[in-house]
Amino acid sequence: MQSAKRPKKVGTWEAVGGLVAHFRRKAGYTQERFAEIANLHVDTIRSIEQGRLALQDYRAVEFDELLGTGGALFALVDKLPVRERMPAFAQGLVDIEQVAVSILSYQTQMIPGLLQTEDYCRASFESRFPRFEDETAEQWVSSRMERQKIWQRKQPPFGHFILEESTLRTALGGPEVMRDQIRKLRADCDLVHMGIQIMPMGQVPHAGLAGPMLLLETPAHEHVVYLEVQRASFLIDDPDEVSVYQLKYGMLRSQALSPHESACLLDRLLGE
């Protein structure tokens, strides 16, 4: 006797894409014709309908208008949790990030995503290699901006960030984009739930030579570490391992400029 086959598990964006396809067919459009009136490449429409590309809020509004769906697509997408808008490898991080009571971050190459301006964020994805499709890049930008809403919580997490001075002197996106980014960092320095320290160029010894790290604390006071390297990421919750990273981070804080000195450096960079 053959065992019954389990039904295939349908992902969130496959379900959303299936609804887009249903509404498109109901409106009497082929994929090619709908792509034409939506001013998109037909491959983009196919990717959305197959669930390979997320349907962003602004695109859902456009589709609702073109297909006469009365706002149904936007209503669906708008209710999806933040984690569903993220690539699979980052969803574990986002789950913890959304409820974290503290976030400690040391970055070496770029401004941390939780502190980026939209233009700096967009420039970072435009600089990726291999290059993202434009639609995919916008999807990531939108997701990253959505993640930053944790700072708008009634009780926001405590955030502490250690940045390498070299990242502030690299004009990613151009001088004006970088100036706006530094201006945002300077404003963040004055927030009561935020701390920013800068690791000056040439500082030795240095406890972070092995690379960036992100330490998070949950409401239950559990501690985890998130590491990301190229196209892979890891969540570490083993207490012994987490303790090592906490010691590293503590040493980095002692080696970096003080919060006041860091704010003064940002002021000098804005003056330059």
C-alpha cells in the first residue's frame, strides 16, 4: 500500500505570486501584456508570480490599480511580518532583532544596516558583485528600511555600534550620500538608547581583526551572536562561544574612541 504523498509546502511569496497570477488572468491579461502596461520586464512578472521575487508595497498598489482588485494585494502584503520580506538566510536574525532588548554591532567595511540612510543602503546594493537585478536590489532596500522600525518601538532596544573610521572616509554612493549618512550617525549619537564609537585608523592592538560581529539579547535575557561572511551567515547560541564574542566586544569598546570623541570626529568629518 502506497503512503499518501505529503502536500507541497507553499512559501509566502509563492502564495502571493499565485494570487497576482489569478487576478491577472481574471483581468484578461497575458504575462506579456501585463508587463507592458505595468512598464516592467516580463521576466519580472514571471518572477513575482512564481514567488522568486517579493511583491513590494508600492508595486502591490500599482498592481491593484491596474488589475482593479480594490486594494487586495496591498492589504495582503502590508500584513506580512518583517521576516517574510527578508531573504531566507537572514530570517533567523530578523526574528530575534524584532524583539531584542539590546543590539551590539561591530562592522569593518560598511555602516551597519540598522543605521543606514536609504540612499547609502541603495548604493551598497548597487555596488554588490555579481550585480543584483534592479527589482531585487529595491526589495532588499525596502526590507532593510523596514527593519529599522525597531528604533520606533515604544521601548526601543539599546543599540551600541563600533564603526571603523575607514568606513566613514569611503564615499560610497558619492560625497553627498556619505555626508547625509554621517549626518544621520551624528544625530544618532544624541539618542538616549544609542551609543556609537569609532575605531580610529591605525589603532593597535585591535580585538576585532577576525571580522565583524553582531550580539543580541532577547527579552528572556538569552544571548546570541550573528556572523555573516560573503554568501553565508551563522547564528550562535552556545554560551561558551557567545562569551568569547562578548569579551571581544568589550575589548573593542575599550580600544575605540569614547562616545564623546567619536561624536567630535563625526563633526570634523562633516566640517571637511
